[in-house]
Amino acid sequence: MGNGLREDKLLEKLNKSREEAGNLMDIKDIYINKDKNVNDKVLSYIENSNNPYSFKCGNIIVDMKYTDGGKRLENCLVNIINQKNTKMG
């Protein structure tokens, strides 16, 4: 058995991601009142986004998933920034 089946699955996932990306809101277009407290800001984000766990940030798709004992979002973002700085420097 060759890689054809695996390639088909990858293409299927890629096409699904592209379709879903068209339905995602860009985070910069979601209005959040900065004068409110944290709980109200979170509620506002949830109410103003069509999917609070997935959004676009420019051309980047962000898809959040939560697991017990998983990596913290802050740590993942720091790692991404550090990798980009290393490539740029």
C-alpha cells in the first residue's frame, strides 16, 4: 500500500481547513470594550465571535483545544515567538 491514502487524507484535512477558515472571524474584527472587567471582556468575546475556540489572526488560523495537563497557551505563544525571532535573527 502506497502513500496515496495518506495523501488523500491530508488533502481532505487541508480542504476542510480552508472551508472552515472562510467561516472564521479575524480576531482584530471582534470588538471588546477595554474598560470592562475581565469576566465581561471574556463574555463579550464569546458573544461577538462565531466560534470562541477558532479564529483567524491575519492569515494564521488559531484553533484552541484544551486537555488536562496540556501545555499552557502562554507557553506555546512564547515558543512560537522565540522560533520566529531565531529565524529572523
